[in-house]
Amino acid sequence: MHWPLQQAELELLHPYAISNEAAAEKIVCSCLSGYLGLYCLFQEA
């Protein structure tokens, strides 16, 4: 990733406040509470 995020908190009203770009084929995500939504771009048009 471009910058590591540890226990980063997202807010419902600002869902794009934190975004990152994977620099490897495997990513690991966790959700301590609430909901987790991911969007992935595999190839740019």
C-alpha cells in the first residue's frame, strides 16, 4: 500500500475520507465494529 493504515476510523458521512491503493496482489482488511465496504479496481479503462 502507499501508506499503512492501522485501526483507521471511517465515518458514515465521509466514506471516502480514507482510501489507499494496494501495491500487492493480496490485501487484508478487518472491521472491528459496524460495516465494512470495499471497492476494488482491477484494471483501468
